[in-house]
Amino acid sequence: MQRRREEIRRIAARRTQRVFVIVNAVPLAASTMVFPFTDIPAVPVLGHLTLGVVWGILQCGLFMATAWWHEARSTRLCDSLAVEG
């Protein structure tokens, strides 16, 4: 029974890491492939703000949100280990 719980936690931790990497890697890969070869980043959005700057700000916000989510999820997994241990 204990091994089964440990395996479930290990799977949950891997899934959490995978989601974190995928959610952050997809927009990074898209911007790395599209932005250097086009004029898309220079498109004005609002005043001096360009699409490239807005995309960068959104990507930073996404990273911060997923880092918070990952930390909260990992803490819950570790706390449940401490309670049972």
C-alpha cells in the first residue's frame, strides 16, 4: 500500500513537471521560430508598445503563474508525504 502511494506521488510530480515545461516551452518555441524571421514583433500595439514587447510581458506573466502553480502543487505533494511519514 505504501509503495502504491509513493508511485502515485511520483507520477503526480512528473506530471506537474511535464505540464510546467510544456506550458512554458510552447510559447517560447513559437516566438523563437516566428519572431526573428518576420516583422511581426515591430507591429505597434499601443503607443510605443510593440507586439514583441507585449508577447514578452505575457510570456513572463505565464512563467510566473506556472511557477507559482508548480510550487503550490509540489508543496502539497511534499506536505502529504510529511503528514504520513
